Amino acid sequence: MTVAPHSAGEVVSPDACTHLTGADHVASLTSALGSLNAQLDALDRWGQRLADVLCGSGRGRLLAAGNGGSAAQAQHLTAELVGRYRADRPPFSAICLTAETSSLTAIANDYPADELFARQVEAHGRAGDVLVLLSTSGRSPNAVAAARRARECGITVLAMTGPAPNPLAAVADDAVCIDSPWTATVQECHLVALHLVCAAFDAAVLAEPARVPQSRLGVAQ
């Protein structure tokens, strides 16, 4: 197969031109997990922030979005909150903006592509809510537009991206950036990071019984 040459100055992802062996892949992941390990405090903050918003008196909401594999991970995050991560607990309001196909296709048909998530953020989000955006590059225009719209609406923006600096991390309130040039490696680290956020959320919620109605947990009153 012939690969077309790239123009001068074009930034090319190594994903497009290099084959990783299995050993290379594992080595890449091990290295990237080191950058994630250095950001564990941020993930703990995120879990606590979600607990404050979703369990507080205002009973706020989490919105989440991403493209491609990141869309699946955004949906995975909301499922963990509406369902459960490990311990049983009440469900909490979490909406994945990539899962409503009728809204997605209507917006894509009638508005610029950058509005795909931003318009849903404006529709569903309220001041004080949280928006989690995932982008392996940190450069997805629709994710950046959603972050900006959320900030305008008083919604806290948390971003998971690839290497910093990048546009999404720059407009977010807080960002966890994985230091790897490989899309697959960044995505794998994002999944670990999401689970750590869920663990921190559960720890915050279940550590404060007043936030969790015991009758909802099957405990006799």
C-alpha cells in the first residue's frame, strides 16, 4: 500500500505510520500510566466534586461526551453512576450526550458540526452541574465548543485528554492529560482514570451516610 506524503509542517500522529508490537504496546502503556499516577490527586478531586454536585441539596447532574472510542467511555462513565461501580448505592443523574441518536442527527443536520455537544450542554446542563469531556487529542472542535458553552452556563468542565498543552485542557476547569503519542494508549489510560474517579466518588458518597438514604440500600430502618 502506498502512503501519500505529508505536507511540510503537518503534525502527524505516530498511529498513522508506525506499527507497535505487543511488547511495544505494553511498554507504551506502562510509561503512560506513570503520567496518570502523577495526577491521582486530580482524580480524587473529581470524585469529590461529583459527590458534592450529585449528592448535594441541589441534586445536580453529570454530563459526559466524546468522539469515537471516547464516546463509548463517556457512556461507560454515566452507566457507572446511574447503575453502580462496586458498592451498592442509589442511582445518580448522569447523561451521555453521545447516546441520544435522534438529537445527534438532528443537530448534525441543522447546525454546524461544532454544535453537536454544545447545544445539548445548553439544553440539559444547569449552573453548578459538571461536564466531563474525553478527547485523546484534546483538539476535537465539538468537545472544545462544548467546554466553552458549559463555562458560559456556569457548568464545571473536567477534561481527559492526550498530551498537554492542547485546546480542550486550556478551556477546562481541570484536566487530566496522558503523556503518550499513541491514541490507543491514551484511551486505555482514560478508562483507568474513569474507574479511579468512580472509586473516589463512591468513597465520598458512602463515607457520609447522611447523603445516602439507607432504605435505598436495602438496610432495615
